[in-house]
Amino acid sequence: MRVDAASKIDTLINQLDLNEHINSFRYFFSRESSLYIEGDQELHFRYIQALDAIEFKSPPKVADFTNAKLHLQKQGVLQFEQIFEFVKVVRYFRYFKNKNLSGIIGEWMDKFVIEPKFFEVEKYFTHDGKFEENLDEALFGLAQRIKEHKANISSSLKRLTSSPKISPYLIDTQVHLINDEESLLVRGGFNHVLKGAIVGRSSSGGFYVSPDIILKAKEQIRYITQEREAIFYTYAKEFSSKLALLLPFLNFTDKEFTKFDNYQARVLFAKSKNLQLVKSKKDGKIILEGFIHPALHHAKPINVDFSKNILMITGVNAGGKTMLLKSILSAAFMAKYIIPMKLNEHKSHVGSFKNILAIIDDPQNVKNDISTFAGRMQEFSRIFEYRDALVGVDEIELGTDSDEAAALFKVMLDELILRGQKIVVTTHHKRLAALMADRDDVELMAAIYDEKNRVPTYEFMHGIIGKSYAFETASRYGISNKIVSEAKALYGDNSEKLNILIERGSQLERELKQKHKLIDEKLEQIKTKELELKEQKQSVYEELEREKNALKESYESAINEAKQAARAGDMQAIHRAMNEANKKLPQEKKEPQILQTPEFNVGESVKYHSKKGVIVAMKDKKEAIVEIEGMRIRVKTAQLKHTHIPHQKPKTDISLNVQKRAGLKCDLHGMRAEEATEVLDKFISDALINGWDEVIVYHGIGTGKLSYAVKEFLKAHPRVKKFEDAPQHMGGFGAKIVSL
């Protein structure tokens, strides 16, 4: 049953031209696995998305564990190569656990607890699967003995080739490996000077001789190797016994690695090809945006809305109808198995289908002695056995009269829809499309043909029936105009008018698409401008914040300088510190003064040099006629001055009489407690009005009564933040620093 299902999947992959894509995808698996991940697909997709968000190295290639686990169940002895397959997987999971990941991947790795006993087996294997002989003293000793014998063989061969007795018989001085034996190539008569076994003959008549001393050394090596193999078998037996006790752990490891392998293969394949990971949704709607079939290179992206029950693709031959059908079925197939593909995952939507069926090839065959139409009927009869299927039929009316086929297939399509199937069909005939066009659950698409250049565009329009362009195609491929003209006449004026109407509809649709494209470009430009304005606004805001912070720092620095000045006892030091603080304040930018030219009117009294007169006429604003002591003269207004004081608007002044203090000190020495508190109260009020936030009060030490009264007053005053004894050089316990 499973083999039959796999065969159907392989057939569908071949029909949809996905072989190369699927083979590339399977290369990323660590071991051979089915395309379908058993279990909750939503949960699988969550793990795949989480894994896609992190960087990790791919797992090693590993063998299937089935036979090894069966051997362990039957208390069999595994070979080191089989044992190392378990070690590789456990080491990879340990690598992932050590990444200390969060989220569902981290929670998954936390469930993988490595049995401590497994380390007793794992430690004997290097990273590349070799046995760690250094951990066993006997094995280490045997390995050293083998090295010694091999060194002796090498030195013995060198001595023999340089021996004056043997050199006359040597054809060459090389060491030859014949039948896995080191030998020398010598001439006849060598037996007088060299004892050994002949292991071969050369084409020139020479003898390949393996010297006795070499044979004895190799025999010793064989004995040692047998000892080593016996020890290795003991270890293999011991390891197999331990692993048999860990079978539950190995079963869990095997199952979890199969899931992980499915996840990582999808993630790494998508990253390597810049593809998107999409899972099928729980409905029957298919919307593809920017989809590119993996078999096509430099193809135009496909945009299709297949939300209805039937999609009919009509139009010119070789216009891409079949590839559009294959693209829709391929997207549904890859989404079902979460196989990465090229599309806009944010704008695309692929529904879920229990079965995906394709009727694409011509079923006519010499062997089965069946016609094309009869073969199509056989294929359709099998489709009726399924429910909840996505069906693709290429050239639905193939093999029989199009009018009869149109009536037959219309009824068949109606029946398939009642069985819950979703169908996409292609045809270059218009009869079936015309019969189905008035249904609400049928979506029409037409292949666009460039009539001017007489070539297909491989683009499609929604909502119209496409023209087949049979006459145009015939002309393009060399059929004479006379034959084409006679065919058009035979076809009939009414039919040709229908074609003209179809083409006009296609033309209007293309123009509308072009307008939509221009509008989309304008909208994109507006969005870009809006984004630029937002960025400019953000830049101005950040600049204002920087200037604000700079001003704040300047004022804080100036305030700190002022405080230091206040704490200084020397008046000269105070002035110096205040000057430094003033320098740190940001300089006020003075606005440039605009000189106002006074205006003059007739009848006003003016002064011209030292003479006074009256304006009797104005030529313009720049010249006036002034009467001075009975004489009228023309002068420029720039040389005149008003002799009266202009009336000013009354101002309302509010003044606050505050007695300014010369400093920030209040001396209470010699005062009674009541008098001192009155003076201190007025002093603090004056300090607050003048803007001081820190002052010093001198009360002396004396009997302590005045000091106590000052403390109690300061504690009760609402505007006093804190106070403390002054530093020693400023009065010590006899003074208080008060913060307001």
C-alpha cells in the first residue's frame, strides 16, 4: 500500500516536471526519508519556522537504524561502523543542546536526555569513526609491534636493493606491489643470491620475487592483526550488550532524528536556493502571487486567483496554458509536503487537498490498443473514485469532436464538483468555456497573444475567453495567405466576429492592466515620498533632542559653577567663579537690527540742519518741500528730523520691591531665638525670590539654644529641602548649608 502511494507520488512529480527540484531537495536529507512528515502539520511547520530563524550546521550523513536495532533485539553483535552511526546522531543532538536555544527548539532539546551509559561506548570512537586504540593497553602495544615490523620491511628492502650481490640481477631498484605482496623485479638466476617466493612474471620475462625476510615479517603482522581483531570483536560484543540495554533510548533518538532531519532539510534547502517555506491552509482556495515553477529559468512570475471550483484556461497554443496548470498543481503539491518553492509567501494562499490528480499525457498507446478519447474516459472514470481532490486536466476535449466533447465534459465537471473536487482545465476550443462561462463557481483565464508581433506573451487575463489564433499561427509557420483566407471564409463571418469581440475584450483587459500598473507605480512613489518625509521628521526631532540635551548640559554646568561660587568665602573668588559660569552659558543669538526710516507728512514740524521749518508738500517719500523763515526749499527726507516727541502708548509696569542681598550669607550671632527666626524667615524668602537654591546660615556654637532654634525652624520650613553642618573652613558646627 505504501509502495503504491509512493509510486503515485513519483508519477505526479514526473507529470508536473518537478523531478529535478525534488531530487535537489532530497540531497539535503541526512538519510533517505519520505516527503510527507507524519503527524500534526501545524506543529511541524512551527518547528520548521523556529529552526529557520537560527543558524546551525547540517547533520552528518547517517545510515538507517532499522537493521541495527533488529540485531540488538536479537542479542546480535554490531560492527563498529553500525555502532558509530548511533554515535554520530547522539553527538549531533549534543551539539544542538549545547547551543542553549530558547523557544520550542530549546524545549525540544531539553527532552533529549543522553544516557550516561552511552558515553561508555561513545568515548572509544574518534570524530571520524576510528577506534581509540590508545584507551586499551594491549591494542596500543600490538599497534606498535605492527609499526616496527613495517619499518623492518622497509629497511630490509632498501638493504636488498643496495646489496652488491643482488644488484646484477635487479632489472630496476623499485619495490613492486604484486598480489598485495612487496616484491623485487629480477632476472633469471636470482636464486643463487636471493631467497624468496615468485609472486608474478613481467612482460619482459623478469620475475617478481618477494624475499623470505619480507614474507616472515608479513606473517608476523598477520598474527598480530588476528590478535587485534579478536580484541576488537570483544569490544564489539561488549558495546552491543550495552546498546541492547539502551534500546528505548536508541528508539527515541531514531524517531526524533527522523523528525529533525525532515525539518533541517527543508530549512537548509530553502536557504540555499532562496526559496520560501509555505504550508497548505485548511481550505480549498488557491491564490498565487509571484510563483515561478522550478523547472523554468528566467520565467515570468505567475499571478492567479483560483478561489472558485473550476478554472478554465483558454487561448493560443504554446501560450503557456499547460505550464500554468502544472504550476497550480505544483504549488498545491509542494505546500502539502512543505517543500520550499519560489513565490510571495505573504500574498499567496494555498489550500489543502487530500489528493492531487493530473490528466496531462496523451493516453493513446500501441501496446494498450486504445484511442486518445477512450484513454481519457478511462482516466476520468478513476477520478470519480476520489473526493476532496485537486484535479488538473490538460486539453480536456482532446481526441474527439469538440462540440460533443463540450456537452459531455460540462456534465462530467458538474458531477465532479458535487463530489467536492476542485478542477483546473485547459483548452484551445471555446465551446466548453462558453457553456460554463455563466456559472458563478467558474473562473475564466485567457492566454494573451501579441497579435502585432505574432508571438505568445505567456501572460494571462482573468475573466475572459481567449482566442485560439489558429489562422495567425498557420500564417506564421508558412501556410499561404490564400489557404488561410479560404479557411476564414469557410469558418464564417459570425464566428470571425465572435473572435473579434474576444480579441477586443482581451485588448481592453490589457489596457486596464496597464493602467493599474501605472497607478500602482504612482502609489509606490507616494509611499516612498511619505517614507522620506517620515525619515526627515525623525531626523529633525533627533537634532532638536541633541540641541536640547546640549543646552541642558550647558545650564547644569553653569549652575554647578554658581554653586561653587556660593560656597567660596572670598568675594573675589565668587566673582571669578560667576564669570566662568557665565561663559559656559549658551550665548544668546542677537537678531540683526532693522533700521527704520522715519516717515514725514505735510504740516509736520521738522529740523533741517540747524533750521526749523514746516513741510508744505511731498514729492514722494524721499523728497519734501519745507518752508523755513518764509523760504521754500526742496530737500531729501533723509536729511530731515522730527522736532516733536512722538506720543508713546501708555505702559503698565508691575514692580516688585525686593531688598537685594549682597551675598548668600545670613549671620545670626548675638540674636535671641525669636529675633533670629524672624530674620532667618525673611532671609530665606529673599533668597527664594532671587532664585538661590543654596545659602549659608551662621548661628555660632555658644550654649546651643540658638543652634537648636535654627534647626527646628529649618525642619519646619516648607521650602527647605535639606540642611547640614558647614565644612570646617566655612564655620563647621557653627553654620548650616541650606538647600532650597
